[in-house]
Amino acid sequence: MTLANQDYETLLTEVINEVNAIRNKYDAFSQFTEAKIAEYVNQRRQLNERIEQQLRDLAVTNAQRAQIQAELVALTARTEKILMQRDKARSRVKFLEATRTYRLEQKLRSLVPRFLRSK
């Protein structure tokens, strides 16, 4: 064996060792990348499920809010109607109390017990 052949074999062995080291690094990097991608896919699936649940919850909340808003509008209208009825009744009472007949009736009511007691 000549010196050139020994150098060639040594160089070839080093290249083969370097190629094996690079292949091992590539395999390790591939496994790391696959693990990270699997982790990402798992997290994304979980986040998508969570987002879907929150969207369903939001839809339920919006439906409840709309129902409460409708009930509020209905109750406000009912309250206004009752207040108008009250105000009409008050104005009728004021009108009746202001009539001459009502005042006369009030005087008679106060006189009748005195008249009955005096006998």
C-alpha cells in the first residue's frame, strides 16, 4: 500500500464518518421536527375545540341577551301602559274632586252624622 492509497482511505473513512454524523444529526433533527409538528397539531386541535365551544357559548349568551332585551322591551311597554292608566285615573279623580257635585256630597256627608247625633 502506498502512502497515497493510505491517505485516500483515511480521507474516505473520515468522509464516511462525517456523512454518518450528518445523517445522525439529520435524523435527530427530523425526529425533533416531527415531535414539534405533532405538538403543534395537538395544540391547534385543542385550541380549535376550545374556540368552537366558546363560539357555541357566545351564541347561547347572545340568544339569552336577545331574549332578555325582548322581555325588557315588553316590560317597559307594559309599565308605560300601567303608568298611563294610573295617570288617567288620577286625572279623573282630580276632575271629579273639582266638580261642584262632589264638593256638595262631601259637605252633606260631614253634616249627616252631626244631624243624626243631634237627635
